[in-house]
Amino acid sequence: MKLTLQIWRQPHTNASGYYESFEVDQLDAGMSILEMLDRLNEQLLHEGKETIAYDSDCRESICGNCGVNVNGRPHGPQPHVTSCMQRLRSFHDGATLRIEPLRSGAFPVRKDLVVDRGGLDRIIAAGGTVALPAGTAPDSDAVGVGHDQVERALDFAACIGCGACVSACPNGAALLFTGAKVAHLSLLPIPAIEKAERAEHMVAAMEEEFGPCSQYGECVSVCPQNVPLTAIAILQRERLKSLFRPQV
């Protein structure tokens, strides 16, 4: 299998970027997008040229580091699959792939396909934590939680913070990401104690760097973990409730 790759090259954040074309052959249809980039970098090293910079870690669809845009779509053509799990069988032999970093004003390019997703970390730092009283830890069964409630919380906890939702949104919104974190914690008994403050602080941090919701749901269509759109509704509900909480 042979593919032509048009890859975004950018030396650093303040430099102008451009597309550079490469031809890579002897590819297997079972290879992933990242394995294809590995093969290209091996080729470039052999030729004494500078390799492509891209993020990669677990390669098991868990860490969220691998996100790139493939032909204009975050992660690639297969729905709800991370870049590291996108297989070349989705493309025909001889196809041209345009690979670029996740596009968003909130994600400045560091180099080539690597972007700075620190804005998502700052949302988490604003309220994605749980405060527990000091002392002996309670028994694991001291606070009962129903099975359905736990499963629903886990649906939102599945978010891996890859940033695909932000890149897909024409407004560069991060409501699905923020909503997933707020919803996950608001559904569990102990974290729910702080849900009003959490929603207020995380929304404030989100609005500093990200745009408003487009209301079209592009975020859900590219989310590799199938985080439901109800995450945004829960976020809006908890933010509204926080405005009316008693002031101490």
C-alpha cells in the first residue's frame, strides 16, 4: 500500500506553517495512523532529514495525546476512534492524506502536529478536584451508590481530554469536555458536595480561553469515547444552580 501524505510543518509557535508532501510505501492496511507516521520518520531518519513531531503515548485509546486532523476531521474518518486506532484500511491505495494538528485558537501549535492543550488542564485545575476531610479513610461501602448511577457517571468519566471536541467545534468550544468532568463528579455523593463551586469555577476558566457552544453537536460526532451530549446540559444546569446557591 502506498500513500501520499501532506503534513503540516511548523518549527515553533510563532513561525509560519506550511504543508510538506511525502510518499510512503510498503504500508499495511492494518497499520494505524501513528504507525504510518513512525514509518515515515524512519524513512526521514534514513535520509538524514528532520522527522515529524507528533504526540503519542499509550496507543491504546486511553491517554488522548495522539489527536491529529486527518483530511479535516479530528482523529480520522472512523467515528469515535482515536488517531492511534484509526487503520489505513479506511483509505484506498494511492490516496492522499492531509494530516495537520488539531485546529483551534485555544490550541497553539508547538511544533508540526504537536499542540498545546494546556487550556484543558487549566479548566481541571479550576475545579476538577475533590476535597476530603483529613483523617482515617471511611470504609469503601460507607456511602452507597446505585449501579445505574455509577454507570452513568462512568459514561462521562470516559472523557480522555484529547481535544477533538474543541477542534471540531467552529467556535472552539470546550463545553463537552468541561461538561463531562462536571457531570461525572456531580453524580457521585462525595464529589457532589462541591458541585456548585466546581461548576462556577470550571465554567469561568473555560470561558477565558474557549468559545461558546455552536449548538450543532459537532463535538459528539468526533468524540472517541462517545461522551453523550447531555454532558453539556448537565454543565449548564449546574452552572445555573450555582448562581442561586446560598452565599456564606
